[in-house]
Amino acid sequence: MAPGTLSAEQRRLLDRLLDQKGVGSGTAMLQRYAGERASLPMSFAQQRIWFFDRLQPAETIYNVAGAARLRGRLDVAVLKRCLEEVVRRHEVLRTTYLAMENRPVQRVRPPGEVALPVVDLRDLTPQARAAAVEQRCDAEVKRPFDLERGPMLRPMLLRVADDEHLLLLSQHHIATDGWSLNILLREVSALYAAFSAGAPSPLSELAIQYGDFAAWQRDWLTGDVLEQQLAYWRTQLGDSRLVDLATGLPRPNVLTWSGGTLRYELPAGLVRRLAALADSERATMYMALVAAQSVVLSRRSGQDDIVIGCPVANRNRAEVQSLIGCFVNELPLRMDTSGGPSYRDLLRQAREVCLGAYANQDVPFEKIVEAVNPERDAMSHAPLVRHQLGLHNEPQWRVELPDLTFEIAALSTGTARFDLEIDLSPDPSGGERRQLAGESADRQPSTAVPVTLDELVGRHAADAPDALALEHGPARTTYRELDERANRLAHWLRHLGVRPGVPVPVCLPPSAWQLAAILAVLRAGGVAVPVDPGYPPATVHAIVRDTGARLVLTDADTMFLTSLRLEELDAAVRTIALDTVTERMAAYPVTAPEPVTGPDALAFVNYRTERGTGGEVSLVATGNTHASVLRRLRFLIAAFGPGTGEAVLVDQPGPLDTGPFDLWWPLAAGARLVLPDGADGTDRPAEIVRWSAAGLRARLAAGGGTRPPRQVVIGDEAPWPTLLAELRRVWPGTALAVLHGPVQAAADLIAKLFEPGVGPPGRLRCGARAVIIDEHSQPAPSGLPGELCLEGLPRPYGPWRRSAGPEPAREDGRLGTGLRARWLADGELDVLGPIADAVSIRHHRVELTEVSGVLATHPEVERAVVLPVAGPAGTDPAVAAGGAVDPELVAYLTLRHRDGGEDEATRERRIFEATYTGRSAEDDPVLNIGGWHSPHTGEHIPAVEMREWADGTMRRILRLRPRKVLEIGCRTGPLLFRLAPRVEQYTATDLSSRALGRIRRHGDWLATKADSVELLRRTVDDFTGFASDSFDTVVLDALVQYFPSPAFLERVLCGAARVVGPTGHIFVGNVRSLPLLDALRLSVRWGQEETGYPADQLRQLVAQDAAAEEELVLDPRAFLDLASRVPGVVGVSLLPRLGRSRNELTLYRYDVVLHFGGPAHTEPGDNGLDEVDWVGAELTVEAAGTLLRGRASA
């Protein structure tokens, strides 16, 4: 028999057999709780849900809704009686949840009438009726539950026709789960059949209730039982990491529970095949789906450590099989997909993982999280698990009602607790693979024309011989002059022995001579080897020797600078300075020699230098055929022009060994090449300009010149935001493009376009079929980064040496570009940067371009470049990037030029806005009351301690007896929803429109107080529109750490003082303490180091950590000084944070209350605390203890 879940009857039979054999179950039978039904303990699952509701009472994430369409003759009174009987039978449906004596309890209420409102929609038109049904369903699923008042079951009946009704059933998850819904439907079915016939209830009374289970669970899941299961989870999940699914979409800074639902079906054939495969491995269908899902998540994340959430019914005792209630638990299943396992291997692994999890399923998910203490992520709600896979294999009962047909449909609440909650497997028909292939099918351009580069230039010389080919300073060269000079030299080179395939180094700067020399080598049949004369002489000599050349073309100046003389090279190598042999060349004809090469012949060999891990410099050469070079040039012409007669200014973007293709771009189009010569060279008018990003910045800074170009093309470096802004300002009509790809391989065939105007970058243009390849050499799914490769190109020569023959760039025939990229959801290509810009830090792939982008958003930063450097152990970055040791990242910043018209206040406001809006949501404790992972200490502060911290803030504000409150920096309203109902008037401000919008959407929770709450989007120092004495309490909670300076804090406090009335207060909460900063950093170092440091070294490390602090940390005495400059302050209270828990929030922070007008609550400097100078009093630890004990006894 295939393994599966035992039914309730099977479990009872098994228990009976075990009892007969004398085998105990290991746990006692569940008994009815002996205590009061008005103060039952909550189960662990209920407490988690109740606690969340206390934090976000307006959320509907735990609403469970369904609809039943009833066709036929419905007796509404009988249906209502059935619902009332179900509620009577199951106490959990008439239970409310509250806190008694600081303890969460559930209170069972006596049975009563169940409201069943009936909404008659029969008089509406079909279209209006359908809209009304949709509106009613949407409103019902989005209506919050009141856990303190109930009820937990809300039925509603929509009458859409005389013989058709829609029964809406809304429940709160604290009282139900998926299994419970089936119990509810089964009992309603049985009761309706009986009551319709005038018979009594056929259902037997329940022996126990959900509350009895909750009390039993609290008693049983303790001590060794709990520790044994927790030990399993610590071992299983240690060092696990979140799965970062590639979507191509950014995560929002303000987290919401918004979601949607997409429905799929499991094809019957797939179900049969999966079941057969699972049976063959003694596994279940769910285990087969886990194995499949681990593959999908691994492919779409690029990770091999996969954690999948598994919702389990958790009804592993026969007594609870027939109970309605919240039993479900979340189990993290960890799968290892490394090493390329087969699916059957993964299925076997999934079986072992699932069985281990099932054996330890009693531990609530939140206790697993506390025990494992996993990494946290600012952009997701739940720790450990981002993706859940559920299979609804709970028992299903058929609903049969007299004279009625019954159809059930779930209703979407528009929310999601995880990034992805999956209940179905993908279609195995190959659709995904076909989709991947289809993503690039329309990107293949037409095949390049099979001609050589020298023939193409010669064609333009024949068509327009007197057209200018080159402007170089004052010199002008026509196509006729260039062509004839190249032809004469080509004949001479053939005379000197240049034949097809013979390499000829050309060591010349950009000039007419360089162009003519390269053309001559190609027409002679040779292979041109451009050599940058700016290289050190030793490098130039090494290139010449590596080619095995017997002839080098140069000029007199370069020969002198590079020592390209016979005595410096092999005696068999001949060096010709072309500017000294013009008379000799004149003896050769001006007509082109007979062509001896074709498009597949090698045209160029391009050298570049690379620095190895040990610092040594090596040479790497790449060969390019005529076809590949022409393909690259034709792509540029098709993408940007130029047209005939237009000018292209090329301000050399890099060494000549990788840049000669840019010089041939305008000549291949029959246009005019302009080379700068001297200080005014870059100011020559041209329709197209080829610059480096730095060159573009310099030209824009100089005012842009006399005439703006139509198009600017820059190299591999992406433009930074301020450069784009400056381009739009100086040249608003100029388009910008960024070329990507290995230039030395003539494969920079990808251009990112920035059209004129202020819009975002447009689509990428590809000169070949682009495909993203993952680490398994398979096409990567949309959104997942991989190496950008090109298909359909002429076969490349790849790395070239005179001793090696042609070889492809990759085994699969694709040309790798060395770039990481991904397909976006809209089908566009997103180039992330060089592969070397992706490093692994703490097992996470980090894109350096993304880090640079974040740094560049700071208002003081114009440009940012991030590079990996040696790790802590002195490891080379290349080794560290390989995963052995985490590299460290170093950012090189160019600060923005400060506008002389911007005052200090505006500058600091801009810095605060960037810091506050760019902060990580997880780093803000106010937004993480359900559990916070401190960015300062790395400790995880559990929900109970966070609740205590939030309650402490609330109590201190309430002690001020507020009536009219102004909260500055309200976020999404965690304090507002608790405090606003207790005051007369509440005004809240924040920079985030999204955060304020979330408060507005849930404003109905404020009930009668909703009209007294005003929400304003404004910065913290903006008090315009507020009259003096508008408020009696101003609140800034956990906010000042984001301020740029104490001066900014003073400006905010002075502004707040102007709107606070007599006897009012300003509450500044959760200020980080400067005197305790060293102690905080010491605690972190102390907890991290396994071996002790010498005291002096530890002190130095702590000082370095404190000096690196980025947030505003203040000495409490600074507020005493500020009070003298804030108008109206008569007293200051400095209040250390207190609490039973010892964590960063209670040990190293304090609150401040500024008192205004009237009698001072506390004189400045007098806080009811005695101040003792530790150093001055020469206190020791023992003496301090004696002092404190004496004060306590007094």
C-alpha cells in the first residue's frame, strides 16, 4: 500500500491494536481541561496569530474565506439553525481572545444566536448583480475580525435568484484551518438533512474541545520533549539561508501583505506518473512535489541550499481529528541540490527530509525560528521561509443537501504571507523550455554580408573618392588618399613576404598612417596586430615576440619611444618607420592587389594585459576574422549610423589594442572619422561622439561645446545618475548608448539605449542572438542572472597563439561575453556588469553594480565604484570570490559638487530624506515588533521582548496625558493605531506616501476616531500650516538616529516647540546612547570572538567599531544643552529604557521628554537620579556593587 496519511478511523484502529499488544503511544490521552473555560490558555499557533493581531489589528492576512453556491430550494431558517448547532458543538467558534494579567487567554462564550444576514440581489440586472456579488465578497474578505469581541465565524447569504443563493463563510485563522473547513461542511450537510426532515442532530457530542488541546499542548511540549525536537531543527537548519528568487523586480521598502492568486490544474496524467514514481521510492505525492519544487527554486535562484515551507495539518492524535480549530504548523524543509543530482536522487532526499520533519512537527514554527536564529531579510516578512509548497490531501467529504446542489469556491483575500505560496506543480509538457527558447527567438538579426573589411573601405573609396575619410587636427585625408596609400604599402608588404595568415604588428597612434598600415596588411593577406605605443617597451617587445612576426610597422617617434630597433629585437625582425619611407612606397602601384583572403580569414589579433592573482602581468591574445569584425561594424552602423558624410568623433576610450574597431566604424559606413588633436580636439562638431564616461563628464562640465551631438556612445562603464542628469541638462536632445561585450573579440554587440528626455533607459539592442546561460550551461529562466552569451556569430578564433590553431570560445559554440545579465519580465535584457563584479559574501551572490547603484543614491555621492579586495585573512580577491574566503568590498566615491545656492538646512534635509527613505525595513525596530534582528549587535530579539519594548514606549507617552498629538515619522502606523483611539486629535507625518496610504486603507479600524486622525506627507522639519499651541504632545520615536547631525535635531525640536502649547511635551523616544556605544560594541566583539584578544587590541577594535558608526548617537547630556536653546523648555527628563529583558533596545537606549510652560515636571539636570563619576570616585566593580546595594536598601 502506498504510504500516506491515516484517516481518523485508521488511527483509532491502530491505537486499539497497539493497546491490545501492550504497546503504549508514549503520550497520555487528551483529557478535558479542569480549569475555567473563561481563561483557557491559547495554543502556540493561536498565540502567534493573536500576537500579530495585537500589532496590526487592521490586517486581514489571517482571514479565511469561502463561498458555496446553492442551487435549488433553500430553507434559510434551517441553514441558520445548522450553523448555530455547529457553533454550539465547537467552542472555538464562540471563543474570544484577550490578555488577562499580562497572559494571553481564550474565553469560551455561551452558545447563542448566529447572525445570518440575507442580501437580496434579485431585482438587479445581471451585470449589476454580478458586480454587487463581487463587491460584497471583496468587502467581506477584507473586513477585519475583532478577536476580543468575536465572532470567529461570519456567514452571509446572497440571494441572487429564487432558486440560487451564495453562502459566504468568513473565519479567522485563529479558530480554523483547511482541515476544519471540511469538518464544518460535513456537519452542516448532515445537520441540514436531519433538520429538514424534522429529525434531531445525528452528530455525537465531542469528548474534548480545542481549548482542551491547547492546554494539553502547553503542558506536554516542554522539557525533554521540546528540547529533543528543537535539537533536530538546530541540526537540520543550521547555516541555512533564504532563497532569493530572481524576479527582476525590486522589493518594496515598505512591506505589505498584498498578494494575488493564480489557479492552475494538475493534469491527470501527471498525477498518475508522479504517484507511480513516488510509490517506486516508497514516497508520497507531496515528497515528489518537494523534489520538483527544489529544482525549480534552485534554477530560478541560482542557489543550491533550498528551504521550502511545508504546512502540516498537525493532527497526529486521533482525539483531534474531528475538531474545528487551528492545528496547522509550518515546517521548513531543507533540500540540497548541489552536485547536479538526478530527480530520483532528489526524491529520495525529499523523502528523508519530510519524514524527519514530520517526526518533529510538534514544535511551533516560531520556536524553530528562535532556536535556529536564522539570517533575516529586510524585504520579506517571514524568517527561514520565503516560499511555501502545500498539497491539500486532507480528507474530503462530499456535501449532499436535500433538493440542493452545492458548489464550493475559495475566495482570495488579496493577501500573501510568503513571497510565493504554491499548491500545484508545473506542466511537464516542455512549456518552460519552449518559453525560454522563445524569449530570444526574435532577436536574431540578418546574416552579415561575406566581404572583407579592406574591400568594404575600398568600395567607399571607389564610390566617393574625394569624400573626407579622416580629420586629424589640421590634416585632412580623403578616401582616395587613404586607399592609394594603403594599396602602395600592400604591394610592398607582399614583396617583403607577407602572405595570408602572416601576423604584422602595427605599433602606431591613431592617425592616417595607422589606418593605411592596417588596410595594407589586410590587403596583402596578412593579419594586423594593433599594438598600443603607450605600453612599456618590454610589453611591446613581448607582443612582437609572441606573434612570431618578422616585420613591424611603426613611425620614427614611436620607434624611439618603444625602442623598436633591430638591436632591441630579434635580428630577423625588420622594423619600418612608415613616415621615413614614403619615397620608397611611391614606386608601387596605387591600385589594390588581387585579394587573397575571404570573410573567414583571420583579420586581427588583439592583445591585452591581465594581472594574475600573484600580481604578475600576462598577455592574452584574441583573433578576429573579417566576418566577425564586419558583423560588429554593421551592428554599430545599423544602431546609430552614421549616414554618409556625417562625422564620428572618436576620443580613444581605451588602449589601441582593444579599440581599433571604433576607428573603422565611420569608415565602414563611408562617413568621416574625426580624431582629436590637442586641447580643442574634443570640441570639434560631430553627429556621433565615441567617448569614455569620464570624457563625457569632462565635456559636459566644460559646457558641452559649440554644437551638441546627435548620439553619444560610451564604453562598458555604465553612466551614473548625475552624469545622466547633466547630459539631459546640457544636451537635452542627445541620445546616449552604452556598449557591452568583449571589445577585443569584436563582440561588443549589445547596446543599452538612453533616449533623449528624462525617461528610463530603453531596450537593449543586440547584434546577435542573446542567450543567458546558467552555471549548468542551460538557458537561465527569466529573472535569473547568468552569463550573457551570443549565438549565430561567425566562428571565433578565441585565445590565439602562434603555436595554437583556431578554437571556439565555448564548448557549446556560443561566444561568452564575460558579462552577467538577465531577462526581465517584459522580455528586455538587463546587463548587470562583468562576471567579476559578482562575488559571494556569506553564501549570497552580490552584484557590485547593484551596490554601486545604492551608494550612488546618496545625495552627497556623485559616483560610486565598488571593488572586492583581499578578505580578512589576506586572501586574494579572486580566491575569495571563488568562495573559499569572503572578500571585503571597498567603495571609491566621487562626492557631488555642492551647489553654492543650497544652504546647510536644505542639504541636511536632503541627507535625512535619503537616509530615512533608503533605510532597510528590517533595520527599523518600529516595523519589526514581531521579532527584530538587530543590525548593531546581530542578535535576534524575539516577539515577546519586542512587545515589551513597544509597550514601554506606549506607557511613557500615556503618562504625559496626551490629548492632541503630533507624531513625526509615523511609518505604517504601529504607534498610531494604538495611541490614536485614546486621544482627542492625532496628526501623523511621514515621507512615505505608501506608508500613509496603508494607514488610510485600514482607517476603518479606528472606528469613531478615524475622523480625528490627519495624515500628512512632509519632512520632519516642516511645521508649516500648524498654529502655535496646536498640540500638547509631539512624538519622535526611534527617529533621531536617522538625523544627519545634532544641529538638524535642534532645528526639528525648535520647530516642534513652536507648535506645542503651554504645559505640553516633546517625547523623543529610543535615542541611542553615545556613552554606552563602546559597551555595545564590546558586547558584539565579545560574543563573536572564540579566542580572547589582548585587552589593548580589543580596546582598539572596539574604538574602530565605534568610530565606524553611521547613525546619530547622542550623549544624554546633549539634551540638557539643547534645552537652553529650544524656546519654552522648562524641564528635561532623561529616562533610561527599562524592561525585564536584556537586549540592545533596553540596555543601550534612552528616552527624553522636554517639558514646556507652567511648572516644570523636572528641572534641567534633575532626573531623580544621582550621578556618580566612576573614574573620579575611583570605583571598582566590588565598590559599585556595594554602593548599589546600599541605595536599594535605602
